Amino acid sequence: MTSGDEPIGRRVARWRVRRRMTQQMLADRLGRSKSWMDKVERGVRTLDRYPVIQEIAAVLRVDPLVLLGEDRPPPSADAGPPDGVDGIRAALARYDREPGRPVPAGEVERHLEHAWLTYQHAHYAQVVRLLPGLLDAAQGLRAHAPELLVQAYRITSSVLVKLGEADLGWLAADRAVAVAGGDPVLAASAVVSIGQALRALGRDRLALAAAVAAARRVVPTPETSMVHGALLIQAALAAAGCGDTRRVGELTARAADIAARVGAGDDPYRTSFGPVAVELARVVAAVESGDAGEAVRRHEQAIRREGWRRLPAEYRAAYLLDAARGYLQIGDLRGAGRMLVEADGVAPAEVRARPLARTVIAELARGRPAPAGVARLATLVGLTR
């Protein structure tokens, strides 16, 4: 078996032994349990979140690509951040904005609407180009229309997390919470973004604490129930990352109860919360918990539910990537490949621009033969010549 064919968990175990560390020692340095570490090394729990791989690599003092079994870096490793991310970083670091004639709130609102729709269609490159100017314009309205700046920071956080810039995404989400001030619902919507960024960074316990605290501050009413439910979903996914399956069950049950009372009206805070979202969250939570059999069983029921096709393309494709992880965990390479190809059909950028997707594609591409469609995707994302 070559290094590229070797499961990632086995590579972690091999490097751990080389560094003369026990499972408990490595788990302690990562802030994880010995049980979690053991499942990773045995392949029961798949390592498919790039920030977590980076964290393990840092402790083991190796390049993350060594753990991924790559004999050469993918193109993005040489090219640096995706085109345009530096412009967003500069906009977030611009503290000396010259006061001038502000852009009218109505115009900023229209631009935000366009940016959200573009994001929900997974046209991430376009969103990245829009964001620096949108952030500047929204910052000029901070005193008069803070809700617009909160939205701008939230969409910034979301797209940065997608593109593997979770640290910068966390900064944008934190800014959103600060701008929301004393508006509990607006602040809670920003904490949804905080939860997403922290989970992408592998900081599940922090994400859980933040989401639960924010949910407690928001009383579920017809106007606030979607935000409240979205927080419960973030909390449940974070609990799954912590291995707390009992808490996952409690939180998803509460979310399902709220979802059953949510109407089909507007979604002003862009949560996509509802009954289908809760079922999808249960699938993802099972994947995160290492219960892949349960994840696959639930998945095959969830995508038949009414409302699945009405979810944004970004949401569906991101979920299908998680479903692919579930199939990968049970060793069903054909099923995982089918999920990847379907996700690519729904929203190509979700598969071709995200580090998480590259990790899953790399694992599948090592199959002999690789599932149909996966070899093409591996070439498209630069994993094979």
C-alpha cells in the first residue's frame, strides 16, 4: 500500500508513534477525548475537516499534506488565498475610513439582497468580488442602519468559511455580533455565523456554548422562531463534534418542535430553517458523531421530504458533501461518489472551491477504480494530472 492509498487515520497513528506520543497525549494536546482519537486512527471516525487536519498536523509537526497522502500540493496551496480574499481582508482591516457622503440605505439593501442571492446560488467568486465595496458602503451606515452592516458581515463570514478562511470568517461574524448591540434577535442571527465559523475551526465546544447562550436570549415567537431554530441546529452540530450524542438528541428535538410551527413565510435573517433543515442536521450530526449507518439511513429519507428542492443550491450542495462523508465512513465509495457528483451538479463551486470537498475527493480518488465521476472531479480540483 502506498502512502496515497493509506487511510488518513493510519497515517496519523504512524506519525504519532514516530513522535513518541500516546493516544492520550495527542488527544490532550488537541483538546479531544482518547476515544475520539482512537476512532480517528481506526477509521471509525473520518477526518474530513481540513482545519482539524491542520491542527493535528501542527501537533505532530508535519505538513497537513503529509497526512492527506498528497505527493504534491493542490494548486490552491501554491496560489494562496482564492482571488479576492485579500480584498475582503483589507476591507475588514480598514479602520481609517474617510467620512463622506454615505451610500443611501436603500441602495445598500439592494446590493445586499443581490449578494445573498448570489451566495445562495453558490457563485462564490462573484460574491468575493462584491464584498469589499459592500462592506465599505455598509460601514458608512453603521450608526443609522446597523442591521445592514450585520448582514454584510454575516455574508462575508459565510463565504470565507466556505473558502477555507475560517479564522477570517470568525472575525467577520464577531464584528456582526458587536454591531448588533442590544438587539437580541439581530445578535442571535450573527451568532449563527459565529457557530458556523467556530465549527469550521474545530472549536466545537466554543460553538456549542455560544449558540446555546444566544438561543436562551431569544424567546421563540412567530417573528424569531427561525433564528432560534437555526441556533439550536448550530448547537446540535457542535454537540455532535464534541461527541455528546445525548445533547444532540435534545437540541434537534427542540428544533423539530419549533420547525413544526414555522410557516412558509419570509426568512429575513437567511437561516433556511424549517422541518427539512432539522432532518438534514440530524444526518450531519450523525456523520460528525461517527454513526455513519444512521446518517445514511436518515439521508435517504430526508431528501425525499417536501421542501428539499426548495432549499438554496448552496445549502443542498453543502449538505450533499456531508452526506458523502457519511457514505465514505461506511465504506460505500459508490454512494459517496454519487453524492459528490450530485453536489457538483447542484452547485459546482461548492465542490470545486472548498478545501473540505477536496479532502473528500482525495479519499475517494484513491479507490481502485475511483467511483464514476470522481476521477473527473479530482482532475478539475487539481488532485491528479
